[in-house]
Amino acid sequence: MAVGTGTEMLAWSPGTAARVPPGLEVKLGSLVLLLLLPLACGLAPLCCFRHPPSSADPRSPVLSLVSCFAGGVFLATCLLDLLPDYLASISAALEGLRITLQFPLPEFILAMGFFLVLVLEQIALAQQDPSSSSPFPEETRSLLPTSSIQHPPGPSSSSSSSSSPHPAPSSPSHILRSGALVLALALHAVLEGLALGLQEAEGAVLRVCLALLLHKCAVAFSLALKLLRGRLRPPAVAGCLALFATMSPLGVGLGTAVAAGEGPRQRLWRGVLEGLAAGTFLYVTFLEILPQELGVPHHRVPKVILLLAGFALVTAILFIKI
């Protein structure tokens, strides 16, 4: 009887090892979309014009309105979906380990995710313009500002040189600043991808994917314009865009691997990463999208309408699911 039981266990073990994690198919589809669509949006300026005029606004009105809609989706996804799931997940993990805390650890982890992205962005901004002679400090602007990018005055800023189809090659300072910008956005994208990879329900995966797609496509388009105006060559711009586009899928893969853990310690680590990812969503919503778009005195009413529409879309999806 014992031998038969052992044989049955051996026969069943391959099936047990082949168990598919929940929502894996949807995550794979989201991973492909997060790779291809932002890359296509980033390469679009490269195909339309290689060197945009220095007086052009890097953010078109349409792109600004899309970003406002993405802000509403981000806000609803964070407050109504990610935060409740994160608080329930980390509370269950702490109870499973029989840990009782007097310190508000879940809220602290959330704040650490917020400050992690804040520090990365401020370091990148400091590298973009280390001089402090400007009356408007660089730290007060976003990584991808809505206003036109300022270039230092010089002989090359005359009307005759600005109309030249072949601008001067990029200097080492331009390369350093562009590299810091791409690195900060890439690390930011990994944390955003973690939020998707850690989800288990297919509906939650789709909602987070929608928010990330809207935001990353707008950021990729603006990043391409800014790199071109930084006098980077088109092949270098394409390489930076490819690096940026692969970071969110990388975060999705890491989050999926962590979510597959079954032990109590794995569940605790998953809860910690969920908190960091939720803090990233808070930062993107309240310090990146909303101030950047609503601070520009153009199309205020349409922006608010699209912001509410994005929030209402996610709210309706959650309400129907309930």
C-alpha cells in the first residue's frame, strides 16, 4: 500500500510542477503590448522628423489630453485597486508569519516607494543641468517638461543656425544628461512593471496594463523629442527608446516570478514590492502627471473632463466586477 501510494505520488508530481500561475496568459499579452506600443510611439518622431525645430513644443495638445486621461486611470487604479490589494496582501503575510507590529509598516513601505522615485528623478534632474545660474531651478521641472527646452545662449542660437537641417553634434554634457534621463525613466519603468507582474486576477492585470500603456506611450513620444533636441543622433535615440521600452516588461517578469512564490516569506516580499509599486503610482499621479498637465494654462476644462473620464472608466470596471 505504501509502495502504491509512493508510485501515485511520483506519477502526480510532474503535473503538480506544471501548474500555470494565475493570469499568466494575460500578463504575457500585456508584456508584448508594453514592449511594442511605447517603442512605436517613441520611434514615430524619429520617422516624421529627425531634428525638430528648437522652438517647437515637445508636448502637443493631443498628447497633453491623453496624459490627463492617463492620470485619471492612474489615480483610480492606485486608490481603488492597488492600495486595497496591497494592504490586504501585506496584512495577510504578516499574520501568516505571526508578526504583530505597533509601527505602521504598510504605510511606511508605501512612502518608501514614493521617495524612491522622487530621489531618482531629482538625481537625474541635477545631472541634466548642474549649474544653478538659472532663476528657475531645474529641480522644479519634470523630467519631461511641457515647456520648450532651454538651450544656453551662444552663436549657435541665431536664426541662421537654428534653421540648418544639420545641427551640431551632441557634446559630452548632452550625452551625460540624456543618459541620466533615460536611466531614471528606465528604473521608474521597472517599478511600474512590478505593479503589473504582482497582480494575480486577470481584471487587475488589464486595468494596470491600460494605465501603463497610456502613460508610457506619452512618455516615450516626449522622450524621443527631447533626445532629438538634445542633438543625439537618431541611432542613439533609437537605442535609448529600446532600453526604455524593455524596462516595463522586465518589471512584469520580475513581478510574475515573485508572485509565484507560495511560502509566507515569499508572500511578505511580494507585499513589500506591491507597496513600492503602489508608491510609484502615487508619485506618477500626484507629482508627475497632474502638476505637469494642469499647471499649463491651456485647455483646462477638457483636461479636467478627461481626467474624470479616466477615473470613471476604472471605477465602472471595478463596479461591474463587483
